[in-house]
Amino acid sequence: MQKWKNYELFSVFKIKGMTCQHCVANVTKAINAVEGVSAQVNLKKEEAHVVYDRDVDDQVIISAVKQAGYDVI
């Protein structure tokens, strides 16, 4: 997790298993269901950019992605 814009924290996660925009929507929905985070997912880069408004353990995000059926590397 790193500082961003002096106020928020962010992380970038590499996501494997996404093949279409439906997959992107599934990953985005899974991450956004975690309280205190917001995600933007990029299919081409296979990345999820996650912004936090509070301290959230990365394992919570990773677990949400895996429960949605995708891998975090």
C-alpha cells in the first residue's frame, strides 16, 4: 500500500484469469464489496488499481478476487 494524493492509499494487484469485460465487472464488483475500497480493473494490463479510504489488509482484497474465481499473482 502506498500514499496517493496525500490522503488515500492505493495498491496494484496483478489479476489472472480475466478474458472479457464481464470478468472485469466480476473482479470490480468483488473488490468493491470490501468496505473501504474502490477498484478500477484493466483487462489489457490484467491489473486492479485499488484505492483505500482506511487501512485494509491486502489479503482481504486477494481473498475477494479468489472467491470471484480469479487469481492474484
